[in-house]
Amino acid sequence: MNAREAEAIERWRRLLGELPVAQLLGAKAIAWHEDGERAEMEFAAPASFCNLMGNVQGGLLTAMLDMVMAFSVICAMEPGHVVPSLEIHTSYIAPAKQGRILAFGRPVRRGRSIAFMEGRLTDPEGRLLATGTATGQIRLRETK
């Protein structure tokens, strides 16, 4: 891990600590790779996330994809930027069970004000659970 990657991960971990939804999802930053601006994180899905069929509810999987895709862009930028989603598309590939879920995100194309991103979720054995694409608006974070 180079210095830029280490700084990005540390900033990412601080931001996750400020986000109640990250705490709800059990989000942990694992790695950010400068080459390709790839983000890796994990989530913890308790039984309370499951629907009546015993699978993690789809909206929660979309929230996980949203987070990993946005952070793949945020980590590559100067501190102080956020990437709120304008549009997200999720494809559910296989049922996600409670427990650990791994997430991978990367920007497909990033301009001055818009980012196109993609992500995927897997179980710990590497089985693909869901994929997502999103468009996000790049902007400065408003401070209070």
C-alpha cells in the first residue's frame, strides 16, 4: 500500500465513523487501490436485515452498493468532496444470506461534476450476489 492509498483509507474510515447508515450496515473500509481507483469494503448483515424468505432485503444491498461505489470516487479526490447518487440500478444475482458481505466499487468515468460508477457484492466464498451501476454528482461537502 502506498502513502496515497493509506491516506485515502484513513480518511474513508473517519467518514464511515460519521455516517449512521454505515454503522447500521456494519460497514468497514478494507482497501482502496489507486490503480483503477478500486474500493473494497465489507458489511455485516444481521438477521434483522432479512425478508420473509430469509434473504437480505434488496434495498439494503442497494445501500451497500451505493456506499462502495461512492467511496471509490471520494477516495480518489481531495478531502471535502461527496458523491450523492443521482441514479442507481441494481441487479440481484443470487440471494444474500445474513453475515459478512464483501463489496467492490470503481468509477467507470469521472468528470468535474458527475461520476459513473459500478459495483458488485459477493459472499465470503466469492459468489456474486448483486451488481450495480450508478451516476453520482461530485460536489463539496457542506459543513455546519
